[in-house]
Amino acid sequence: MGLNLRVLVSMLFFVQGASVAMAWLHHKGVGLLRYGLLALLLFVPFLSQLCLLLGMADMWLDVRTRFRR
């Protein structure tokens, strides 16, 4: 039960981190490269972990609002 919950929460943080990365790339004006980055985030384990940590940081520090300033 605990491992299943960890996998679920990790997946949710990954999705949140990927949305932060996509928002940052949109803010910078990057076009189709965003989808290539999303594919890299899915298939490269190290980048997936960084994305997960970015999702956790966004939850606590609200990183996306800093892009809008």
C-alpha cells in the first residue's frame, strides 16, 4: 500500500513539475521544442527526477508566479 501511494504521489509531482517546465518555456517563447523536452522528461530518468523535484518546489515556493513578474 505504501509503495503504491508513493508511486501515485510521485506521478502527480512529476506532472506538476512538467507543467512548470512548460510554463517556463512558454514564457521564454519556445515553440515546438516544448514537446521534445516533454519527451525527454518522460524517458530520461535523471530528468524525470529533476522534474519531480521541480514539482515539489512549485508546491512549496509557487515557482510559476515568479515567471509572470
